Amino acid sequence: MIDRITAMRTFVRVAEVGSFTKAAASLDIPRTTATTQVQHLERWFGVALFTRSTRRVALTMEGAAYFERCAAILADVEEVESGLFGAQAQLRGRLAVVLPPVIAREVVMPSLVEFQARYPGLEIALDATPAHGDWRGDGVDCGVVLGELPDSRLVARHLGDLPRVTCASRRYLDMQGTPADLDALAMHTSVKWLTAPAESLASPSALAPVASLTTRCGDLRLTVGGRATCVHTRGQLHVGDEVAYLAAGLEGLGLIQPTLLAAAPYLTSGRLVPVLPECPPPPLRLSAAYPAQKRVSPRVRAFVDWLAQICEPLGNARDYAPLPPVPPVARRSFTLPA
């Protein structure tokens, strides 16, 4: 006999990712089991919950109505279980998270053992690829975004603001000289960001962990006298993710404006050199994001609350002061010279 709650969880996951195969993989069950569970619900109600094609499954009108109720019911079930057993540790299931690599490496991983100890029943699927396109279509429950959210149908929780630094490799500055003012800066080359396709920003499921690190038009942004300004620079290289962006700067391909979090080890070693530190780039907004729903899953709420806790020292960092440590793991820091 098929458990109704289990079948509802499978149905909700299929609806979220638009695929029986992806849903089964995310739930760690065979595809045939996922299909059987949804068919059980369809026989029970006597209606089709999905329209199926070779490329994708989509909710029927009845399926869409059932999905809204199921999502709320399942969230209530998790809340009741947590309340009855008192236990943060009673949270169970799979939590799929997408993170920018620098946040995964420098912020989440050093403290993840504490989260797992607090919630041993949670299985975490963490995707730290440089870019992530179809966010909901891949069954992601929540994520971290650098910059502005490209999708208004996502809920964001502000985690802090990451300081950034204008810098270049020693090789680049030896060849091109170090700009002493904004006029000189405009004569230099910078690494550009690829412009995001309009259709990807219009899609309700499109979300990249790095929403925007610069203006995306290739300008360098700086703060002069408390006001933000843009300086247009030359540049033949355009990249689409933060890993390639930092690597390009390290290889001497132009000026870059990475987060201090990503650049700190290279600034410390001297591979990157600060440029115009008296005119720092505006900080980069750091947010946790998840799909807008009437009820937020306790799993998502627990992870986002934990993110807010471990990211608090980042939000307290201003200008170019060293980053406060995040207990229990000490964090590298770098202070720009005067």
C-alpha cells in the first residue's frame, strides 16, 4: 500500500522540477516508483494531475490546484513533526542548495559540520557550480545570490554586503602602469562580464548564483566622495562566471573587481595588487533566495536561518577591514594598505 504523504511529496517534487526522472533522482528513488506514486494519486482522485510529453510534464488545472494544497500540507506536516518531537534534529529529507563557489568554499563549508550535527536527518545536495540556469527546474530548494535577484517570483533574505576591491595582477601593472586617478583608470583594460540574455532574466525559473558583480555592461564601479560612479574601460575579454573572472585577473588580462572574500588570499600573496583603494567599489549584496510559496518548508527555513547566522560577520564588514571570524572556524582576512 502506498503511503499518501510519501506520494504527495513525490508529486510536489515532480511538479517543481517538471520531470519524473529528475524528481526521482532528487528523492533517491527509482523513476518507476515516482511514476507509480503519482499514478496512485491520479487513480484516487479520478483526474489527471499532469499532462505528459516526451520532453516535459506539466500540471493540469486540477494538478495545479492540488499542488498548492499539497505544498501547504507538507509544510504543516514538517512543522507538526518538529513541534511534537521538539527537535531541530527531527527535520528530515533532502535539501537541494545552489551556491556561488566563493560562498561555498569560504563561508558554508567551514561551518557545515555544525549544521549537519544540528540536523542529522537532513541530506544536503550542494551545487557550487559557477553558474546555474534553470534554478527551480533543477529541483533546487534554496540558494545564495550575489547581486540583485533576476526573478521577482523568488523571496530574498538579505544576508549582508560583501566588500569588493579593484585590483590587477602584478604582471598587468608592470606592463600597463598603475592608474593614479579616474582619468588614468579610463585608459586601462578591464575584464568584462557577459550580458545576461533577456530571455533568461524573464524566465520565472532563471537564477544564477552570481546575479551581478559589476554593471554587466563592462564599466568599473567605484565610490568617490560617498557617491557611486562608473568608469568605462577598454576590454576584449568577456566572461560569464566568477571563477573565470578571478582567473582572468590573475593572468594579467585586465583590471577586476572581485569580492574581498574571493580575492583575499591573492592580495595577501601579492598575486593581486589593489588599485585606487581610496575609491572602493560599492559592496555586493548577499541574499538567500527561495521560491515564493504560501508556506516555507521548515528545511528551507532552518537552512536560511543558519545562513543568516554564519553570514552575519560578512555583513558587519565595512570598507576593507579584516573579516571577523566565523566560529568555530577562523577565516582568512586582508586589510588594504593605506
